[in-house]
Amino acid sequence: QTCALPIWIIMINLKKVGLTALAGSLVAFSANAVELGVTGGSEITYTTNNGSDSSTGNPFGAITSLTFSGEGDVGFGTAKIVRTMRDNQSATSYSSAYTTLDMGDMGVLSFDSTGGGLVGIAANDDLLPTAYEEVWHSVGSAASGVTGISAKNVLGYRGTFGGVSLSIGHAKGTNSGTVSGDGGNTGAGSTGSTTDWNLSVAVPYVEGLTISGGHATTEANSRESNSVSDTEDTKSMTAHVLYTAGAVSVGYRESESQAGTDGAAGNNAEAFSIAFNVNDSLTVSYAEQSLEYDNQSTATAAAVNVTEDIKAINAAYTMGAATIRGTLSEADNAAGTSGITDEHMEVSLVLSF
């Protein structure tokens, strides 16, 4: 009994020492921790759709987004995490979620959980200069003619060496799988994979001229859970020529995509655009795209190719943290169907904070 008090005192002191050491380690860890910053924006839109098979419902729309991001030195590079949430998503989902590791001259490693579109032709499908949206935005087939890697569970790398920029990504399983959880996996039974790369080079001795091109291959995808499988690999390619001189930027793009699934039509696209910075606040642009669908056939007609033609005018005006922008576009033979027209008009007000 005479020793009980000293023993308790010793135990209490040991606990204090342990807590003190733990607190010290937490402080040391916190000194290297990443502090998250928050940025956001709100967009209000007025949109109309007209044409042979489209109509306008409620033309008003709005969406608000919050992006949480932070970066810090991890000893062999700078790590960065980004998470973006929007109004129409649950508390556990993100419109984008990715992590990058910048190793300086050695390039940048990335893991794209969802929505980032960081690498390959998925991130470079349409580089044509525009004041607002791509020429194909919300009209016709709403496609650039390229099928790149998905933005879900993608391992990526990008770097520049000797004036040549490389962007490459690889994903296992289906090209549209869901985001995997901690220690989990997705796409059970899927054996396919996609590799997607893009190269870009600034042409020597021609200031303002850039040439880029890329290719994506999705292996013929078989599933152990059923008998359905693609017969061939799905392949896409794209190439750009871009030139900027003063306030004027012009660009030309060609692309091709061939699906490996039986009965799926391939396509070929050509597009160009020109953009002009009127002043520091106002930019305008014009663009056209021709997207040819191969072998659009029916049971009673021979196979024919149909070309969707799109034209679009864009403009954007910025005042501080507010931007007013708009697009006016029209498609003939929309989505590869002869005689079908589609018209789209959109005005957007963006507030960034």
C-alpha cells in the first residue's frame, strides 16, 4: 500500500511523457502537412435549342462548384491534390478528383480518380482556339471525333524534353468504370485496357507555330462474366496545327476513330477555327467541323457515309471576376442522320471567387 501512490505517480508521468512525445510528433507532421485552399464559381446560363428534332424546355440554368486544392513538398517532388464538387452531386462524389506529383525536370506523375482529363488525347482532343466552347459543344453529335482514355482511375505522366512535350496515360479494365474506393477495385471480369498518348512540339525558327498529335488504343475487351466481347481494338488518333501571331490565333485539326464493337460506325473529322483578341477583355472566334460517319446503313439501303457539318460563333467578355460569354452554333445532318438540323444558343454569366 505504501508503494501505491508512487506507482500511480510514475504511471501518470509515463502517460504524460507518451502524450508529450505524440504531441511533438503531430506538430512535426503538421509542419509538413498540406493546407487546402478553396476556390469556387457560379454560372448562370440561358440556353435554347432548335432544329428538326430538338426543342427548348426551361432555358434558365445554374450551377455552383467548389474546388479544394493543396500542395506541399514531399521530399522528391511537389504533391498536389484537387477535389471539385458541384451542386448536382452527392457529398461523397466529385466532378474531378486527382493527385499529381511534380518532379521538376523529370516530369509530372498523376492519378486521375475521376473527371480530370489530365493526359493523352483525352486532354488534347480539341485544342483549336476559341473564345468560349468547342465548335461541337451541345450541338449535333456533340463530339470531336476522338475517343480517348477515360478520366477514371488513370495512371498518367507528362513532361517536356528537348522542346517535345509528352503526355501519356494508361487505364485497366473498362474505359467507363466507376471510381474505386480505398483498397477496392472496379470493373470485375474486365480484361481490357487503354493506352493513350499525345506529343506536342513548338516548331523551331517559326515563332507561334505548334504541331501536336496523339493516338489511343483500347484493347479488345472481353468479360469473364458473359460471352460478349469486342472483335477488335478501338483506336483513335488526332493531330493539330496551331499558330498564334499577335492578337490572332488559328488552328486546324484532323481526327479519326474506329470502334472495335460489331456494327459500330467509325468516323473522321476535320475542323478549323480562328480567334481574335479584340482587347484585354473581349475575344471572339469562329469555327467549323465536318464529322463523317462511316457506313450508316439500314436493312433496306446500301451503306453510305454521312457527314455532319457544324458552324459556331463564340464570344467572351471579362470584367474583373465576372465573365459574360456566349455561343451560337448550327449542325446539318446532325449526329450522322441526313436532313436533320440542330441549332444551339447559349449565354453564360460566370462569377469566380
